[in-house]
Amino acid sequence: MAVAFIVVMFTSARESVVVPQSSMTYPNWMAGPLHGLFGGLTNKTSIMNLGFTLALLVTLVAYAVVLASARTLSMRTIWIAVTALVAIMLLGPPLLLTDIFNYLGYARLGVVHHLNPYTHVIGAISHDPVYRLSTWRNLHSPYGELFTAFTYSFAWLPLPVAFWILKVLTVLAALGFLWVVSLCARRLGRDPRFAVALIAFNPLFVIYAISGFHNDFFVLLASTGAIALLLDRRDRAAGATLMLAVGIKYTAILLLPFMLIAVPTNNRRLRILQGAAMAATVLIVGSLLLFGFSLANVSDQARILTQFSVPQVVGLLLGFGGATHWMLNVADALVVVTVVYLLWRRREWLTAAGWATLALIASLSWLMPWYVLWVLPLAALATSARLRRAALAMCVFLVLTFLPNVWVYMEHHHISPLRNPTGRASVALVKRLEHNR
């Protein structure tokens, strides 16, 4: 908790490398309410990178200690600690990425400027205050239509107000998601203390996901809500709720086939599909009315590489020059094969869904640290200790490969996993999508 407060204290004090776009503009409403209290703190790049690296390592060690002792803590203590952590991060600015401003940029495209975010880009509104704070200026919206429609509801407000509304709603969604996980754990006879701790005290949850105010929490709230409803035998509601998650991020559809094998009778499977179909129909009609036949642009991001995505690392180790196009196709095919195999084996469905989700994460060329949250609730609720160990290994891998000082060391020694034809093509695409023409 002390580390979280120190991170917020330094990042809210002045513009820094940890807060993207802050060197261009850093208004008080973005910096947060602590901005005026610690203005004299350093923002030197080397110190900020080192401090952020140490913060991640310290929280990783603290996470291990909490997991080892979670069953000795009361649920009340865990909730107090989680709420305090989330509240501290809420006080600070968005860290490391500008996704929250991209969300608002696409929303303002539609509401303020009457442009379709699936056919227009944020670069078309360079006179809007959100433009300087966003990054994907030449990318048609990759976000689900339901999420975009949701952000439309407050995009007409002044940018600072809309920004804080979205921050608060994201934090509430995160807490709601954790609460639903605890409900599911109790329903399954699992220890809710360990289930919540596995997710909430993870440094990727605190330092990356919460501080970045990412829309994944809305997806997770809906998908875990679908699991809770299924456990209560409310099958149509479970199918419909899962479609809400799909409307925010398409990858949530991966849970559906495992929900179908979770129930013992065809009647229950039919009810799940009925609920999903009804909700999908409403979502499709709403999307057509708001956005026409345009869909979220997932193809461009699927061609971008992060330096340590699993296909990129495997491609380099095998001497293929990184994640080539054919390697990414193979990775996608392996996900399909994995899902089919897991469905055929018909083992415990949450474990199977967890392994499938982990395979999906490992197949992504554009791998972000907080994506591991997709698998953590399944790992927390499933019976498989092997799945939990694999999910934790992925967490450690992501923490270590995204440490700022690791990237600084690589830059100083001219080491770059993207220094090959595949990587250079990805870098060129990123530049094209980020900069206004």
C-alpha cells in the first residue's frame, strides 16, 4: 500500500516518462488531487524508471507473501486493503498508456463531432482537447460497440468531467468484479480469501490495470457475472450476460463453449444459447442503429508486435526472425486446436476455460501486462493447481519483461527483439497508427 502511494505521489507531482503525453500537456484534473502537494519531487527519467522498476519488484515480492498468508487473513481485512489500494490508484493519473483517453477520443468522435469511430480516427478531430492526450490517432476504434455506446452516455460532458466519471466507473467495475469472484468462490466451495488475493494483490492488477483504468474490468465483471449466474442455474441470464462481455471485447466469446459443457443437460445448454442469442440480437440491432455495418478494428492491432509477446520470443529463439505472419497464423490455429481438445476431454470446465484463455494470451502478438487478468479469475476458481502455477508464471514473465529498467538496459546495449524485418514492419505500423497524417 505504501508503494502504491509513493507511485501516485511521484507520478502526480510533475510530468514524467511514466505518464504518457504529460510532456505535451499535464492539466491538474489529469494529474489528480495530489498534484499540488508534491510538486517539488523529481521527474528525472532515470530516477522515475528505476523507481517504477523497484516498485514492481517490491509489489511482486509482497504479492508472494500475501498469497502464502491469504488463508490466515480475514475477508474483512482483505476487502479493506483492496479498497484502500484501489482508492490510492484512483487519486493518480493514468500510467504507462493512454487507453482512457483513446476511449474518450472515440466517444467524442461520435457524440461531439458526429463521426463514426469505426470509420473515422481521432486524428480527424485534432482541434479537440482529447487529441493531445491520445495516442492511436490513425486507428479506427478497436473497442467493442457496447463499450463505445456506454462511453457515449457521458462523452458530451467537458473532458475533465468525462475523464473522472470513466475513472470512477472503471474502479467500481474492478471492485464489482472482485466481489463476484468471491461469490463464485463461495458457491464452488473455494476459499474466497485466496481467490480475491490471487487477483487483487497482483502487481499487474494494481500497477498496470487499475492505474491504467482499462476497459478489461467491464469485460471481467460481465464474464464472471455469467459464471455466477450459471452456478445459480440462471442459464438464460448467464448466456445474455456473457454477450455483454463480448460486446465490450470480442475475445470473451471464448468462455461460451465451456459454459455449454459445464451443464449436464441439453435443456440447460439450450437455455444458455437462448439467452446469448436474445442478448446478441439486441446488441447487433443497437450497433447497427448507432454505427451501421462497421465493426471494431481488431485487424490492425493483430499485426503489431510487443517485444516479448510469446510468438515473438519463440520466433526469435527458433531463428525465424520473430513473430512472422505465418507464425501468428500457427499460433491462432493452436488456440483453436487447444479449445477443441479441451472440449473433447470434458474435464472440469473452469480449468479447461482457464487453459484455453492462457493459450489465447500466449498467442497474442500485441501482449499487454494486464491481459493476464483474463485468466486469473478462472485460475482462482478452478480446481487445478497446475493452472494456477501457469497463470502465476505468466504474471512473473510479464512483470519482468515490462520492467522499465530492462527496456533501458536493452536500449543502452542496442538490443531489440524488433530489430528484424518483422519487427521493423510492426514499428512502422505503430508509427502510422499513432501519428496524424
